[in-house]
Amino acid sequence: MLRLPTTATAPFCPSEVQGTVRVPAGVPAWKQMLRFLGPGLLISVGYMDPGNWATDISAGSHFGYALMSVVVLSSLAAILLQVLSLRLGLVAERDLAQLCRDQYRPWASRSLWAMAEIAIVACDVAEVLGSALAFKLLLHVPLAWGVLLTGLDTLFVLGLKGQGFRQLEAIVLGLIATIALCFGVELAFASPDWMAAARGLVPTSAIFTNHEMLYVAIGILGATVMPHNLYLHSSIVQTRKPDGGRKGLPMALRMATADTVVSLLLALLVNGAILMLAAAAFHRVGGMRVDSIEDAYRLLAPLTGVGIAGVLFGVALFASGQSSTFTGTIAGQVILEGFLDLKIPCWQRRAITRVLAIVPALVGVLMLGEHAVGRMLVFTQVVLSAQLPFAIYPLVRFTSSLKLMGVYVNPRWLSLSAWGLFGVITAANLWLVAQGFAG
């Protein structure tokens, strides 16, 4: 179990001590809810990162509102899996990575660790590309220089040393509010077709028969249900400690579930807004195909007739990249400590991960050109989707174990739903690979 001393000056990395938020019994439910709010917000950041932007913009500009159903279903799948993750952390008092190390043979545990690290790097590549684009759009620097500037985020991580977990959650909340406000305003400028968006909520067979649509759909899935978030949530939810020990567990599960559902529904609204913005601004204009975030930024102002639209877009993109940086750092620490029982300073973990992301991002920009960023971002999300089954399988297995979960073991309907989701995600990835070979 992670030991979480309550020192008020704790750094925010799991390996270095987090602040525990005590939840007293007997207080009104709304006060308990306020104390539990936070972990869900940190998790929701991963559902609004630059990778999501790329897949949602690609989906909206290429296919209009047709993939709205994929955004909604992916978000519902994410809610189900994140609820399983928080239940595992609160009940077993171990995170998913630790349990993989405990329950599996060393070769299997190390293999899962490698998959999780691939997911972390793929996610960080998306954050590097997104933040670099924000630097280019707002500061007018070359994209390659923007990629290098993202290395400075290690300084932000160092600056958070001495800050408690609640302070980090407050920073992330501010960044999420910035993203939501910017897209709310831009959506009002774009005047989407709400009836068409409603029709897009119904899945169509074209998603499976059109290879390009399937590729983008799987990218949306990978961008929405992020493997490292399953490891992260099972750890950070343990920063909430109800008074009364195990007697307070039912209340803790209810409050943590509410925190997660509300936070991920907010992420769903943001992702839906991005897709609708792209569909309204680009798809309806002669079927315009916008393949990059930069093109979306450049075209928003003239197509909406509002000059500030592009600036709001750039600000939201920067907020998205920075908020994802914080949670990516914590997830990397959780995975490293859980699987390998290895503790290194948080800034070192951040620096290693960022270098591993900067190198391929910079090579890609220099070799493929700046206009290939959109395709690179979508590819990172497809990589994330390919890693999902390797995180979902142990999660469902552990939460379905009577030995680990006791009376809180998954009910039969929940286990069947989770295993069904595992099968659908695995089949979709295999289908995409098969179509790629067939093509």
C-alpha cells in the first residue's frame, strides 16, 4: 500500500509523499463530496489532451457528425473502466501496477510494464506535439523550436515540489476550466447543426466498413480510454481516506464514483464540442478536410468570422498540453514504482519521459514536415488503443477476484460488461491490423 503521510508541504509525486485528504463521517453528503472531488479531475485531463483534439478534429472535418457515437460510447467505456480502477485502489489498497507485480510471474509483469511505458511515451509524444503547436501558434516560433521548448516543462514539475496534492488538483481544475470556456465560446461562434449532431449519436455500419473511418474511430477510442489512466486512478484515489477505516468504505466508493462520473462527463462534453466545432466549421464548407490542428487554428477565424476564435483555440491547446503533463508525470511514477518497486526523483522521471517523447516528435517533424503533425497525433492515439487490452485484462481480473475484493467483488453484470468491452477493443484493433495488411 502507498504510505501517504499528511505533511502539508508534500511534493506531488507518489514516490515522494502525497497529502492525504481525510473525509470525516457524519458530515453532510455535499461536504463529503467536496473532499472527494479531485482524483476524477486529474484523470479527466487525459481525456482532453492534444491527442483527443487531433482525433476529434479529424473525425469532424472528414466525416461531419458521423462519429459522435464513437465519442459518446468511448466515454461511457472510460467511465466503466475508471470506476473499476478506483474500486480496486480503495478496496485492495494497492494500485493496479503493484498488484500486477504481486500476482503475475516476473516475465509477465515486466511485459505489462513495457506496454504501459509505451503508452506513457505515446501519450507524451502527443503532449509534446500539442504544446509545440501551441507555442508556434501563440509565439510564432518554428514547430521544431516549439518541440524543444516543451522540455522546459520539467521546470514546472520542479516548481511544484513542496505543493500538496490539493494544490495540484486546483491547478488542473483551472486549466480544465480554461479549455471548457474556450470551446464553449468557439462552439457558439460556429453555430453547429444540432439535429445532425443528434443523428450522429446513432452508430452506423460505415464505421466498420470504411477503413479510414475505422482508423479514426480507433484513434478516438485510444485517445479517450487511456491505459496509463487505469494505473494512475487506482493509486491517486487512495489520497482520500474516510474516517472509520473499512467501515467508511461504502461511502468512499460512492463519492469516488460520483467524482469520476461527473469529471468524465465534463471531458465528454469537451470532446463532443471539439468534434462539433470541426464538423460545423470545416466539414460543411464543401467537405473541407482539415488534417492538422494548425489548419484548424488558421481557418477558424475566417470561417467563423470572429478574429479571437484562433487565439482561444491556441490558449486552450496550451492549457491542454500543460495539464496533461502533470498527470502524465504522476502516471509514470505510479507505473515505475508499482511494477519495478523503483523510486527515482520526480523530475528525473519527467526528464526521461520527455526526452523519449521529444526525440521521435522532433524526428517526425523534421522528416515528415510540420503539416504531418495531425497524422502523427492520430497515430499516437492508435498506439494507445493497441495497449489498452494489456491494462484492461488485469484490471477486470483483479476486480472480479473474491480473494482481493471480498464483498466488493464485481457483480456479474459489471464483470460481463467489462469483459465484453475488452473483447470489442481487442477485436477492433485486430480488425484494423487485418485491414491494413489487406490494403
